[in-house]
Amino acid sequence: MPYLVKPEHLAPAVLDPIPVNDALPRTAVIGAGSSGITAAKALYEAGIPFDCFEQGSALGGNWLLDNPNGQSACYETLEINTSGARMAFSDFPMPAHYPPYPRHEQIYAYFEKYVDHFGFRHTITFNTTVQDVSRDADGGWLVRIKGPQGEHAQKYDAVLVANGHHWDPRWPEPTYPGTFDGEQIHAHDYRSGDQLQGRDVVVVGAGNSAMDIAVEASHRANTVSLSIRRGQWVLRKFLLGKPSDQVALPGWLPWWVTGVRLRIGAITSGGLRKYGLPQPEHKPGQSHPVQSEEIRKRLAAGKVTVRPGIERFDGDAVVFLDGTRTPADLIVWATGYKVTFPFLDPALIAASQNDLPLFKRTVHPDLPGLYFIGLVQPVGAVMPLAEAQSVWIAETLAGRYAPPRVAEIRKQMAKDHERNKRQFYASPRHTMEVDFDHYLWDLDRERRRGYQRVANGAQAFPRHGDDRSNDDRSQP
């Protein structure tokens, strides 16, 4: 069945402390955003000894407006693009009074309640920055942190990276020719319509943030131009009065079925070509979905003018590829983000062009004990996928799951990579793209296979000094 969290799925509150099993691998979690907190919950419930480090003074990551950690891209009008029942963690439904697509402050409040309901707030160490993560001499991990108690290093058997991938802005490279006299900001620095008030604004991009900012600018700015190089299918959030993403299908179905569903959504939403947007060269489903209920109204009202890509700057104006020009004193670059890990040596691991091959988007085959949580761009919400990844890794650390041989891992990674290339057009935006329901179904299938490997005598997790996870002889 498709993923849909209902009130009856609520798990009992955790009222008593869960004992820690010090015989299990000691683990570090980096970040207390939506991925970090679900990782902490999974480890806590499994009795695994761990520390969760958050560089700010609050949890919530990208969903907390003006998060003290300085990394949040949240803005005043932000609301989710996945309905609450499809975004919620599997055992913690969103409150019944929430709208179908909750706002950012409601999502933040939901995260706060989640942490307290399951009783693991005490496991999060705030105001602490992870400065470096490196391999230890005996095969573990050395984590250097800086916090209120100063700077020091700690040894861990495993590290779960949950630092998010919407915090390091991607600016246009190379820069456009000419000079621009006005202000330039990235969408990451946009907070409210006050920044747009009375301005001549050019928004560059065709994703969800670009649409949101252009809509808000249409109510606040003098003029608004939306510069789009490549056409996108812009879906509506509702279909026949129901959240459109709840018209979902079982995850075991092939991708082309999901593609058909998205095409139906695009057709019923109506094209934007009549408003001046370029016709997409790809089919619906071959790019990350873009959703907006308001952009059509603002385009039809003439409050947003669609422009092609930028050719050059000309002082107080922007010149576009079709030769048109518009006065501008503010450019908002909604041009996406780079995937970076400031605490990892690029010589050890890096995501060139946002491409970091991982087994099930989580496990690096060459670095035992290093895991990535939430490093996915799903056709759907990240949170349930991060939860499933976290439970999977907790099972691994607790000895209940064993991975396949490394050769099989690489074979599956190559297969997934080729499927991804067929499904989505080539772009740094799509290097982490997955189909939400299929991913959950596929990961659940792999977990069950891993339980059977343990039953057959395979090793679940290598401890310090044991590198057998990289030896195909380690498992039957």
C-alpha cells in the first residue's frame, strides 16, 4: 500500500529512559534537523550508545525560521510540498487540525513534539560543531568537536551524517558578463517579502523556491521577472479537492506507472506555455516535481513576467537571451545547492557535481561505519525515507541486519545509477533523486534479506580493527 500516516499509527509515548547497551557500537550523529532527530530516535530505541551534535541551540534544521545554526533556508511563507500524511514519520502522525500542506512553523512544532513524545531530547548536544571526521588508526572514526566545553576529539565506531543538503548555496558559475549595480542574494538568504518591497526583482530559477518567491514578489515588488532557462511541469497541490500526492501507488510497481501518474497530474494542472513559460523538453516525472497553486494566478494577472535565461548585466538592468531587458535592483538566485561536508576531507569523500554514489543512498561501500541520512531528493518527502534509513542503520549496528557481499553492493549501486539516469534528465539536481514509494518498498525488502543473512551466520557490523566488510569472503 502507498505510504500514508493515519492517527491510528501513533506509537505510545516513551515515558521511561531506554537503557543503553554499551557493548553495541558507539555512534555519532551530525545534525538535529529532520534527518538527525529521526536517526537519534532509532539509535535510542535500539539501545545504541550515541551522541547527537547540533551546532545551533535548537533542533528543526531547515524548518526553523532563522535557525540559530545559520544554515536554514526557511522563509516566512514556506509550506510543505508534500501533504502531511505523506511527510509524517511512520509512527507519529501530524495533528488532525493541521492543513493538508502545513506551514514551516507547524512542521517545526511537530518536530519538537516528536522529540518529546519519544523521550530522547537529552541525547542531543546543542551549540556544538563537528569540525572534523577522520578515520582512526584502528578502523573507527575520530570526531573532533567544538562546543561550550572547548575543543576535543572523541572516538566512535560509526558516524551518521545528517547535515542536510539545502544549506550551501549554488551560485551561477561562471558569472554572467557585465556589471550589476543592484543587490544579489541567493534564495537561501531570502526570509520574507519585506526584502522585495518596492524593488524591481529578477528571480532566477524554476523550482519550488523560485515559484514561491516570485509569487510573494508579485504582491510586494514594483516589477517581477522570472528567468527560466529550462521549462518545468508545475503541478497543482490539489486534485479533485484532495492532496494530489495522496493519489499514490504501491512501491513495487515499476517506475513508468509513477511517471503516468505524474503525467496525469501535469495534464490536469494545465500547462504554463500560454503564460510564457518554455515548453518542457522532458516528460512529467523526468525531473523533480515543482508545485504551486498561486503562480498561474499571478502570471494571468500580469504580475509576473516570464523571461528566458540571462545573457548579461547592464548596470541597473538585466538583459536576457531573447534581447529583452528589464530594470532590476535585486536578483534572487534560486539556483539550488551544493552537497558538501565541511567536516570531511575531500580526499576521503566528496560529492563532485552533487554526485555521491551510495548503497541505497545511505552506505558508502569503501568506508565501513560511515552512513548518510536524508541525502536523497525524493519524488515525495525526505522525512519518512530518513526514518527508514535510520532504522536500517540501527538494525545494522545492533547486529540484526547484515549487508550483502561488497561485489553485490556495487552491482546494485550500478543498477540503481543506470535506472536513475533513465528516469531523470542529467542535472546536479537529480543525482540523489529517488521514487518515494519504491524506495521505501525496496529498502524494506533489503532489510528483510539482511535479517536472513544474519540468521545464516553473516556478520552485521565490523568493529574496530576489522575490515572484513570490504572482503567478499566475509559473508556467505
